Amino acid sequence: MKTLCLLLCLACFGMLYGQDTVLTQGIYLSAQEIIDRAPSDTVTVLKLIQRKKSDLKMGGGNDYKLEGWTSEETKSDYLREQILAVEYDDTLYVNGYYVTGTRGFAKVESQGDTYMLFYSALPLKRKQAQEIGLEEAYRQQQKKSATAGMFGLLGTVIATATDDLGALDRYPIVYDIAQGKAYYPQGDNVNRLTEGFPDLQEKYAQWQVDSVSRDEVVGFVEALNRARRTEP
């Protein structure tokens, strides 16, 4: 009897605790839904899986993809035109096509009310890379691709297999949720993100994001979110 009571108490505690800590799984179709943690679609059954390196080398794009639709046509339209992010197993994943112009989904490393951080593959188009601040990286990738193509199909196959084309390279992206704006946090973009916060501008004035750890980038985004929460 005592054991039964204990189990019931633990079960009740688990339910109460879960209501406070477990994030709502579902499909987020707008920025406000992400901020509120209130997905508009909690019915559609989806599974988010990590892509294999061989798949990434051949097809490019981000590290995760969704499964669960019975219709490929419906999936394609839904992904491109509506889904901003998906909450799966208490983790948020953003739709690269919607946010940065890349294939697949990227895992969110840090999120506040204003900014989120994720690591993304390069955008598919130069214009999007330029808007984010990744034009130079995009140019280098295109140059490598052109060089590999000079050696014909074999050159392209070898470059793809060895990842000389950078399909596995990932770039930190700071995403302004409400504004729908993505930034590669380097140079002028750091100045834009820290504008109005002199302490942060001084601290990150000489920052080289490609030479710091992921933990340090997470710390940068957390500092931005704290600053935004406390501003007048």
C-alpha cells in the first residue's frame, strides 16, 4: 500500500513537473508562436532524423530532415511555404529554407525572446549569403566547385567524397526572431547586433567568430538576449 501511494505521488509530481518544463512538440508557423512556445499544429505526426555525412556531401544542406508525411508533394509545399520551425524531443529545429535559404533543418543551440542561435550550411543563392554576411564563404565554395569541375566528373566526385566543397562546413547564425533577420556574427553584423549596448560593443569589437568555441558563441547570444530584456 505504501509503495502504491509512493508511485502515485511520483506520478503526480512527474505530471506537474512536466507541465512546467517539457516544451510543446509541434509545428511552428510564425515567429510569435516560437516566442510564445505555442505551436499551431500539434496533430501532424512527424519524425526528425539526423542526416548521414554521405547524404550531406552529396545533397548539401543542414543536418536534419523531417519524415512523417505520406505525400511528398504535400511535404514539399508545406515545408517551403509554411513551416518556420519544429519542436521535436524538447528541441527546436528551424527550417533552413525559410530562414537562411538552405535545405533541411538546423538544431537551435540557444534561444531567448529576441534571438536564437543555430549552425547552418551555406545558403543556396549568393544573394541570401550576402544578406546574412556569408558572401565570402559562398564565393570560396563556388570557386572550389568550379576548380573541381575543371577535372570533369571524376574531379567533382573526388571533391564531393573528400568534402573539399565544404558540404559539412557549418556557420553560426544569430536569428532575430521577431524581425525574421539572420546574421553571421562577424564584423559589421556584430556592430548591428550590439548597437545600443556599449559594454557588448567593446567586448566583441575584435571578435573573430570562426576562431571561438560554440560555447562562446552561445554566450554571445545569451548576452544579447539579456541586454534586450533589460533595455528600457
